[in-house]
Amino acid sequence: MRAIRETRQVCTFPESLLISIWQDQIRDRTDLVTEEGEPITVIYPGRLNRDQGADLLDAVIATSQGVKKGDIEVHVKSSSWWAHRHHHDPAYNRVILQVVFWHDSDEAAMLQSRSRIPTLAVHKYLPHPAGACAYPTHRPTNALLPCKLTSERRDTSRLTAFMDRAGSHRFLAKAAAFQADLARTEVAQSLYQGIMAALGYTKNKDPFSELARRLPLSTLESTISPGVSKSECLARQQALLLGTAGLLPSQCLNWQPGKHEQWINKLEEMWTSVPRAGAMSENDWHFTRVRPSNYPARRIAAMSYLVYRFRGKGLLTEVIHPLKETTVTGGKQALESIFLVTADGYWANHVDTIMPSRQRIPTLIGSARAADIVVNVLLPFTFAWSQLTRQPDLARKSVELYQGYPRLAVNVVERHMCHQLRLSGDLVNSARRQQGLIHIYKTLCSQGQCHCCPLNPGRNQL
């Protein structure tokens, strides 16, 4: 106890330093035992989280009750779990282990879901706990992962081939999901649901998918009538979309009657004139660390512009036809233009149904998001649909477009994998390789499948 007491007196360091200790000195040990007396083995230490929730995401540990997958929360003191009120926050319900420097709480950490999680105190595994403050602050290295140990000896050509194969597997997995959906869903509705999910990014993917189910494409298309102006059609659709989403001002928790922009007043009036059963809640949506220009209301409004744009022959035909007509070498610009939406009127100057923007926002869907929709939705959907409708040439073309598609914007998983594998940016030079890294992470790393990975030297694959 004396060593711990001394450490408490002299050691004040940030949790980022404790993460470094966890990654570099602790997590590869074979003698780890939690404060509850449970032996554990760390299979995958997780990736750093720069967002809301636990410090390390998608970790894998082995316990006497089996393998557990989830997140790891790091604190200097175990009592911080309660002080930070994590036991009331559902964002921490995926936590499987709390890693602390010292254990100063008499009670095991509890999740908001009422489950208890174990605590691992790392001071026991350091030769001089009181000297931990002198541990150099640096980014965690994951130095002992098998794929990291062989980074200097890998054959680059075989590594890139592995990324390409993984990217193709991810494409086929997405296509298979669309094929399963097409077996029970009308074709245009399936494509609409895919686009809506992509508009939600990672944080709001599920709420957007739920909105697409509650408000089918056919209902939106029914608001478009011959002779009705574009402004009127957009207002009808946005009233239905935002009302069903629960994001109109009158539906928000802190709403107070008052003066609103003329456009929003019009949407409110339209919403009161339609059946309103089954609306979602503002609480269903995520806003924390979402850029204002990407707020859900703006992406929802963008869908109304797309539906109106495709009013002539319908969403399916209007989206698939450009793909049929474009060339494999020049397809990028043509395909992305399908989904680009310029902001005008109210949405050029507002981030949601209440808040004005400090500056003009020129697009509702920009080129980066349009490219993501092409790669993650349009091409795998087209492959799945053309397989079902026996159009082998179109299926082949969608694959060729995917294989040759330029790299997209970097996301957090790709950045993590490049660091873990010590990859230079010039190796990840296509959308397929980016998708491949995501596939490797989701199917191998975060599943604790190091023993199955071709990058493990024990497999002698690379």
C-alpha cells in the first residue's frame, strides 16, 4: 500500500499517458488479473477514440467466461468512473474493461445497462509505479501486435494485394446485403434506404435507416404532382421528412413558441395537416462532435432535393442510367454528380430547423459525401441488382468502376490501420484499398482474429 500511497501523492498525469503505458508495457503480459480476481488476456487493445464514449474502441479480451469484445475505458483512479457519471451514460454500455493506474473504489464499475465490468489496476505491473510520471508521453505504438512486428520485413506488393482482396470482399459483402434486402423490399426502396443510411455517416446511420423505413420513397414521390412548383414539392417533402424525424422546432425538447423563418413556419403548417403517428424523437439523433454543416436536418433536406431531381423516371432509373452510360475511366465525375446537391434558400444559411449558420454553406451534399455514396451504395447495389436481373455486363462494369475508383476522404478507421500497419499514404491509393483496410479491421482486428490474419508471421503469408 505504501507504493500506491506514494504514487497518489506525486503522480498526476493525463489519461493519454496511461493509455501509452497500457499499449506499450501492460497489454501484452500473460499474468494480468483484474481487481475482481479474473485472469484476462488482451487479444486486441482497441483503437483510440477521439469522440464521445470510451477511450479505446473495439478491443478484444479473453476471460474465463470466454472472449469479450467491446470498449475499454481508461482512468487514473477507478473512482473516476463514478465521478464522471459513466454509470448513467449509455455511450459506455459497450465497455468490457476499465483500466486504471490505481484502484480506489470499493464498488465494481457499473454500466447504465446495470451490468458490472471488471477493473484492471496497472500499477501492479510496473517495476517502479511511483516513477510512472517520468514515462515519456507519446502516441501509443501497438508495437507488439504481430502485424507490427513484421512491418519491416513485409513484401509491399503482397501487402497491397491483400488490401485489394479485402476491399473486394467488402464490396461483395455489401452487395450480398443488398441482395438479401432486395428479396424482401421493392427495388427503388432498397436503393433509397441505402442512400439515406449513407447520408447519416457513422453516427446517424441507424436513425437515417429508421427514417427511411418509416417514410417510404413512394410516400415522398406521391407529393410531386404535375403543375406544382419545385418550391412547393420540396416543402411537402421536407415537412414529411423532418416531421417524421422529429426535428421540426415544435418537436424539440427545448422548443418555445416564437418567431421562426418563413420556410420553417411553412413546414410546420404542412406537418400539422398530415397524419403524424410514428414520428421519431430528437433524442434518436446524434449531434455531439458532428460538424454543423453535416447536421441531420441538412442531410434530410438533401434527400428531398434528390427525390425531386429524379421525379421524371424515378430514383432507380435516374441513378442507374448514368452508370450504364459512363465509361470506366471517366466514371468518377459523372457518378458523383448524381448525388451532388447545392444549397439554396433557407438551407444555404442554416444548419438545422432553428439555428442559422455564421457563414453561407454552399452544399447539402458535397463531392466527398457523393463519392462515399457511389462507392458504398451505388456500385454494390448495382452489382446486386444486375445479378438478380441477369445483366452480367452491368455487374461487370460496377466491379470495374469500384476497382478503379480513386481514394476517398480518410476516415478514422483507415487512419488507425495505417498507423497500426505502418503504411504510407501512397500505398493506400484507391477506394478499394481504403475499403480493404476497413474490412481487415472489422473482420480480423476487432474480432480478435490475429491468428487468422495473413499479416501474422506465424501464418507465413506475407
